[in-house]
Amino acid sequence: MDAKTCLLTRRSVRKYRSDPIPDADLLEILEAGCYAPSAINLQHWYFAALRSPEDMAALKEIMVRVVTAFNPTLRERFAKHPETIAQTQNFLTTLGGAPVCVLAFFRKNDYPDRDGAMQSVAAAIENILLAAWDKGIGSCWISAPLKVGMGEELRQRFAPDKGEFVAAITLGYPDETPRCPVRRGGQFDLR
């Protein structure tokens, strides 16, 4: 798939088939993340690709508590859309049946430009999303655990010596075709 098609057709997938992702594809996706630009080329990221039944079950147990803590935010944000609240709660607790969940961590805690370093990790996450979609593998970038303060528990459980938790990324073959969200106009201009 060409780059523009990949960029314009990638969607956040929240329902996956149970088909496993081949090791070679998963390694290429993670490698693409590691080729992202980074502040002063320090490559501030670490990725833990969870796929064993034990790790996925442990992650889902934590995500149940994430949903409980995240409910006030959901209720405020989607007060007029209770179906969206229910769908989000279901996705977060089940991870949509994704066979893989990548946890992204920020490795350089002593780096003086924290904002630049976090942008580096975000760029690496975006590379993962796009590399996955290029292979027909769906993804969803999840920040709820960080928002509700569960990042430290995820770090301790899955990567205790690899830095601060940033986000989770579900990966799997889509069992749905999400529609393109409405694009908001006026977000750029040419000068």
C-alpha cells in the first residue's frame, strides 16, 4: 500500500478476529516503531509486545480497574451518547479481542527535554500504527491507563526496569471496518 493510502485509511479498530499475528510481521511492525525520529536520536522508547494468554489476562484484569477509574471521564465526555460509553467500556475491558497489545514506555527519565522525548515516543507509536495497517493489521492507541494513573502498575507488572508507561496499542486483524470520523475543517492554512 502506498504511504498516502495508509495514512488516509488507517482507523482505530476496536474489534478484532482471534487470528494470531505472525512473528515476522510483529517484529517488522515493532522495528518500524524503532525507526521513528527522536529528540537528539536518543530513541527514548521501549515496547513490550504482550501476546501470551497469561500476559493478556493480567492486562485485562488491570484494564477492568482502568475502566472503573475512567468512567467519570467517559460520562462527562459522552453524556448524550450512552452507547459510546458502553462500547468504550467493553473495548477497554476486553481489548476488543486483540491477540496482541503493545505497551509503550519512555526510557530516558533523566532526559532534560521531557516534552521532546515524549514526542519521540508518540512518533514511534504512530509508526507502529501505520506499519501494522500496511500489513492489514488493525490497531488502537489507548491512553486511558495513563490518564487514570495506572501507568505505574503496568510498568511494574510488564516492564519494571524499562521506564515510564506511555500508552497501549492493540493489534489484530480487524473484525469491523470503522468509518472515517468527520474531518474538521480549518485546521491548517498555506502562507
